[in-house]
Amino acid sequence: MSESRPPPDALLLLAPGCPHCPKVLTGLADLVKSGQIGRLHVINLANHPEEAQSRGVRSVPWTRIGDFHFSGLLSPKELADWSGLAGTSEGWRKYIGHLIETQQLSELETRLAKDTDLLAIMLPMLADKDTSLPMRLGLDAVLETIPPEKLAGHFDLLRTLIENPEPHIRIDGIHYLNSSGHPQAQTLIEARLMDEHKAVRDAAKSTLDDQDDPRNG
């Protein structure tokens, strides 16, 4: 996810009779001409239906720009914006937000299962006090699917959550540190028993009480 990268390549899956496919094709072709996209590969699914099956594509147009996948119509501006963002950390933040906003959580879960380095982008999004509630709920839903050892591998980022100035983010930190099973998690959670905010203290106490409950053993 380097910020310095060559123009991304693009792939377009289309089919006869698709009303939006020609518009996306024209938009992508224009970006190739301008140099904002390096190469464009176009596949007609009428001739190669296996291409849709192998990618789990159910509707067209289906566009891939760099590592970003999109279903449906994209305007010329959207195509240009995503091609400019492909391969950057900011692009991944926006793409993760796009998947959550368009209720494609299963796609995000699939991407995260293949590349848990995306946690290095998702956890800071959770730590950002300006992240909206719907976005937080989407992030939470996906993060709940992550195996503990993968969360533990991003301990430093989890620590920034539990030490965040915002109480509700510290509560998130308590939850995810506990879920990670990291050896230092309990010490950090115990420190929150003295937190200035009652809700944080209560969250820490509840988490530690659950750890001591033999029914959770």
C-alpha cells in the first residue's frame, strides 16, 4: 500500500444489453488515454461466463481498479477519483468506508481475511473521533470476525484505542484488547479501573469480571 506507485491497471466485466457498461468502458478508456490507468482489460461475459463465476460477480458492469472492486455504474469522476486513490492508504480508508456505506460487509470480511494488514488502516479509523456512528458499527461488525492472534499482532494500535482521549474509544480499546488475548492486555485494562469516566471504569470492571467467571473458562 505504498503512496508512491505507478498508475493502476483496470479490469471491466461487461455483457450485451447492459445499459451502464458502455459508459464505464468509455470512462475507463479515457483514463487509459490520459495515463491515469496503465492498462485496461475488458471481458465480455457472454463469451467468458467463467470469468464471472471465478470472481463471484453477479451483476455488470463490474470494475476492478487496482485492488478496488466495484459493481454498478461509476461516473467518469468516480473512476478518476478511485484510480487516483488506488494503492494509497487514503484510498484504502475511503474504500473501506465505501464497502461499509454500501453494506458490503461480507466483501470487507473476505478482503480482511486474506490481508490482515488492513487492520493497520481499520483500527485508526476506529480511533478517529470523527468517524461516524454508522461507520463505527460497520467496523465493529467486521472486526468481530478477526481471530484473536491477528488482533494481537496489532497490539500497538489497540493500545492507542485504550489510551485515546475519547471515553467511547477507550471502551472499544478495552473490548478489542481483551479479545486479542495479548499478554499485556489485562494490565492495560486494569489501569482503566481508575479512569476518570465511569462508563470506562464500568467497562473495564465488567471485562475483568467476565475473565474471572468460571463459566467463561
